[in-house]
Amino acid sequence: MTATFTLLTAGYDSFDERNAGRDGREKPWHVASTVALLRDGDTNVVVDPGMVADRKDILAPLADAGLSPEQVTDVVFSHHHPDHTLNAALFPHARAHDVWAFYENDLWHDRPADGFQLSPSIRLMETPGHTPQDISTVAETDEGTIVLTHVWWTVNGPADDPTSNDREGLRASRRKILDLKPALIVPGHGAPFVPSKNTPV
């Protein structure tokens, strides 16, 4: 048995809206995370249930996939920025996973993320670069390996992550993912894409 992948909503980040206001403070800008569903047997994983224009942008496609929020068993945070975590409470019975541990109700389970199996076909991989705590979710599907990650924002870049303080770490994580020869990459703020020789490293 292998995992299946469903895109719940494709994210975006309006970089051109990030202009300083007249009073010197940043103006608000539109941002949404890419939210995805992975299924493997009885394991139902939502990755990065963060900011969206409306919660129905997550819940309606989840219902179309035949699941209620209560049936989601696991939630993965690629990192701890609010635009990737804000709607985690939509899934009341899910374990939550980050780089340090997974969490169930009042239980904190320490474990390394790298190689941690959520199911036979879904695992976590540490991929620092966007933040030091970034993880990616790797799913083995009938279509090939799919990697859900924030080491790329979108297929079109930016090639240099504007918020990263670790450019070399980011490059190493990108190479680590590309070495898997994924059939599909699901970036943090855009539609899934097929990697190519032009994919930024």
C-alpha cells in the first residue's frame, strides 16, 4: 500500500504588498500556506494548516475527499510560523508534529523528526534553511515520491529565501530533497511542481 496526495489549497504570498506605510510600519499583506492531505491506510495527515482566506478553503476540499476534521489523525507543521500553523485546532483528534516532538492532548513525545514514520509510506525529514527548525514530509505514492516542504516558496522562487539566515543550509536541504528524485514538490506558498534542472538550488 502507498500513500495518496490531495491538494486542499494552494498558498500564496504577495511580496509586492510588503511595503512600509507612511508611519514606517509594514502594511498588511496577503499570505496563505499551501495545505495538503496525505492518506495511508487509516492515517490521514494534514500538512501546514495555516493561514487561508477562509477556513472553508481547507474544510470544503477535505469534505470532498470524504473526511471530516475529526478523522484527521495527524497534523504536520513544516515550521512554526503562524501562516503555517494557525488552523491546527480545526483537527481535534490529531497528533501534531514538528521538528522536536509530537503532541497528543497533554502528552509531549520527544523524538528526532528525521526519519520518523507517520505511517508505512509517510515520513518526516529535517530540512533546515527557511528556519532552523524546518521539516519536510515525504510520501511514497503510486506516482512516485512527493515532498511537502518550505525550502521552496513556489516553483518561481524566490531563488534566495528572503527570510532565511542560513543560505548554505537551505541549499543543502534543497539538494537533500532533489536527491530523492521526487515526482512532485509541494512548496510552502504555491502549487505543486515537477522538479527540473531549472529548480533553484
